Amino acid sequence: MVPSGSYIPLFLFFLSSSASTTLTGFVSIDCANQTFHDPLASENLNSLFKSLVSRSSTTNFYKTTSGENNQSISGFYQCHFDLSKINCSRCITELMHSIQKMCKTNTLAARVQLNGC
Ligand SMILES: *[C@@H]1O[C@H](CO)[C@@H](O)[C@H](O)[C@H]1NC(C)=O
Ligand SMILES: *[C@@H]1O[C@H](CO)[C@@H](O)[C@H](O)[C@H]1NC(C)=O
Ligand SMILES: *[C@@H]1O[C@H](CO)[C@@H](O)[C@H](O)[C@H]1NC(C)=O
């Protein structure tokens, strides 16, 4: 029974730290292996990222599509409902950095979760 005794304090620690200190703490990431090679899609991806980051300072949930052609890309984010606008924006900014850092460039799809968004 030694293992179960040592799990409980650890769990409590995570609960309290996610509430107060680690807004942008890393939870999980999934990146598609496939990438796209169309420069137009690359532009659409950049403008999608910009649009999501800029909206995150005004609303906690947003969904949009970038590009009007067959290379268009969709994305959405959701911040925890009780997050302030400024912290939602901080969280989404960090989230976009995580995708750029941890996924292949021009990955076809990615999904990231941080503590706050
Ligand atoms: C933003 O989050 C931090 C914790 O990461 C918190 O201390 C701070 O009060 C929050 N700011 C606002 C304006 O909610
Ligand atoms: C993704 O790529 C890695 C390395 O090329 C490979 O080992 C892995 O099996 C791939 N996964 C999928 C789901 O295709
Ligand atoms: C996208 O559309 C362009 C012209 O509208 C076409 O030439 C191209 O083959 C299409 N690409 C795909 C992947 O469907």
C-alpha cells in the first residue's frame, strides 16, 4: 500500500497549482504526422494563428476559418470560463508557441491543451 499513500499528496499539489500558478502549464499535445506543402496554406495558417491570438483578448471561445480556397484552414480555442481576458490571451499566445515549437512546420492538424485553455 506504499504506492497509493504517495499518490494522494501529489494529486493535491497538481490541483492547487493549476488553480493559481500555472495558467500556461502544459497538459497535452497531438500533432498530425502529415504536413502540407502549399505556400498558400502556409499563409492561411499564419493568418489563422494571428486571428485566434488577437480574438483571445476579447472572448474566451472563438472558431474561425482562414482562406477562401481549397487550402482553407479552420481552428478554434476555448479558455476556461472563469479566466480573465488577459489571461485567456496569455494562454492562447503560449498555446500557439507550443504548436510551433513541438509540431512539424506546416502540420496538417494539431490539438494542444494547457492548464487554462
Ligand atoms: C492571471 O492569472 C494569474 C495566475 O496565473 C493570477 O494570479 C492573476 O490574478 C490573473 N490575472 C487576472 C487579471 O485575472
Ligand atoms: C509518425 O511519424 C513517426 C516518425 O516518422 C512514425 O514513427 C510514426 O509511426 C508516425 N505515426 C503515424 C500515426 O503515422
Ligand atoms: C485547389 O484549387 C486550385 C484552383 O482553384 C486547383 O488548381 C488545385 O488543384 C486545387 N487543389 C486541391 C488539392 O484540390
